[in-house]
Amino acid sequence: MTETSVPFRAGREGYASFRIPAVVATASGTLLAFCEGRVNSARDYGHIDIVLKRSTDGGHTWGPLTVAADNNWHLAGNPAPVVLDSGRILLVYVRSTAGASEDAILRGEVSDTDGRRVWVRHSDDDGVTWSSSKEITAQVKKPGWRWYATTPGHAIQLGTGRVVVAANHTIPPAGTDSGTEARYNSGHCLLSDDRGATWRIGYIDENTDGYINVNESTAAELPDGRVYFNTRNDSVSPGNRADAYSDDGGQTLVKPFRPQAGLVAPICEGSVLQLRDPDVLLFSGPADPAARALMTIRVSTDHGVTWRSAYTADGLPAAYSDLVRIDEETVGLLYETGDFGPYESITFRRVPVNRLT
């Protein structure tokens, strides 16, 4: 039987809304649940902090809310945490000024200084305290890129030690376009080969033909060492998901992103997680093709080629999510949901691995 807890509820603990969940398990087994704490409203801009709750009992209960990263009264968002082989937790995230809306950024109406900039900080005590933040924008964002977002959800460290953070951006428009058109959505990833000391850009997928336009993305390392990328797709291709593979640790893609029609979903973020024992790849996201609802975990036994539904949380509204391996027998699902809308709470479910296999 699955078990649920609710670490974040809208309108409580000083925040009007909680969005954009991410979850990791530390080397000691502590679960860290991150999200955006939106102070005044549910809008995607304004005063937003990255908040955190810790669980030392596998997600049954959660400790007090703390702030993992902030930007004074401006925006700190899109948490992309990853637990390194050293035990250190890296937190890659973005900052922008409070008044910089996505629409204004897409239209080129926001300066580079006020727009989306990339930062990183770390914790060496299981998320209790955090280092000062260091800006890495110059290393990972090309001049001219407008919108920029890390993940959402967790980042990964490969067996080689390389850190891979899936990300997306937009490029300037052509002709009379405004920049808000979906065809300017593009994908890339951040790479670090020294455990977060320095960074560079990996693959870049920019395609303005309107068929597949990479948006919010997630990544997993397959048992054979390839990196699997899965993305939200806001264009006219079959379905709303697309995927791609890299056989050089995210530096390049074997082929550009292609439609993944086996994942029925609305236009929404999703999460992937590779289990090693058993060897299955998981995807979480809403399964209603037309609405953000019906949170479902899908399973692939052929490394992302085909998918089947394995576990449905319930029939309620649901949106963004992230997955974590809790222990040999349990997977954790952290996701946005509610009785009357998908953004009423961020809920955590413990799902038995045998329910997925």
C-alpha cells in the first residue's frame, strides 16, 4: 500500500503558493524536498524563494521549512539539486528580478542583468546549512538567449563523476515574431567535470521548424552509460513529450529530440529516474492528454523506447513532479496536486517498487 504525506500546502508558512518540486536522497538517506515558495501569489515571477523540507524517516514526516536559496525580495527558482559521490549536495538554480515576467523576457524587454541568471551553492551537512552562492551565468548561458531554466526536478551525477543538469532556453525571434512563439524554445544541458567548481554547456538543440521545440527537461543515466533526456514539447508533433540520447555524457546528442508518442501527457513538466535493481526507467507526469491531471508513473524496460503505465496516484488534478529512490523497496513521488486544482499542495507518495515492476 502506498503512503502519502504533504510537505507543502499553499497559503501556509508564509507563502501564498508552492510550485516546482524537486527531491533527492542524501548519502545518509535523508530526503530533501525542494520547491519554489512564492510569497505573494502563484505567479511565476515576483518574490520567490527556494524552500526546503527534510525527512529522516523516508518521507513519512517532514521537518520545518527552511530557505535553501533566496534573492532578497526578488526571484530564486527552478531548484536542480544533485547529491554527489562525496556526499555534498549541489543546488543549481536561477535568479531574476521580481518584475521580470516570462512574457517580458521572451519578448526581449528585460535586460540581461535583470533576466534569468544561473547560480550554484552547496551543502555538506545534508541540507541543514548552505554555502554562499556563486554565479555561473557566463559559463552556461550564451549571449542572446532570453528565457533560461534549469530542469525542473533533480539533476544527476554520472558514473564518470560528471554532473549533468538538463536545462532549456529560448533564442531571439526572426522577422516579425515576438519571441513568445513555441518554436523558439530550445534545449541544452550544463556539465561539470569537477563536482561543480566549473561549468560549461553540453548539447544544444535549437530547431525553429515548429515540430519539436525542447522545453522543461529531465535526465537519467542508463545502465550502459548513455544519458537519456526527456522533455516537455509545446509544438505540433505527435503528443507532448519528446526524448533523445547522448553517448558522450551529455556533450552531444546521438540524434535531435524526437516525439515520444508512448507517453500520453498534457503540456507539462515530467521527471525520469533510472532504477538499477531492477533495471527499469521511470517517468512521472500527468496522463490526461488534455489537462494537468491523473498523476501516473510510467515504466520502460527498454531504456525509453517504449512505455507502459504502472501506477496511477489518483484521478485528481496534478502537474509538476519529481522521482527519487528511497530504498531497495520504495520509490518516492513528489508532485503538485489538489482536490480542485493542481497547485493546492505538493504531496509526497511512497510507492513500492514491486508496484512498478
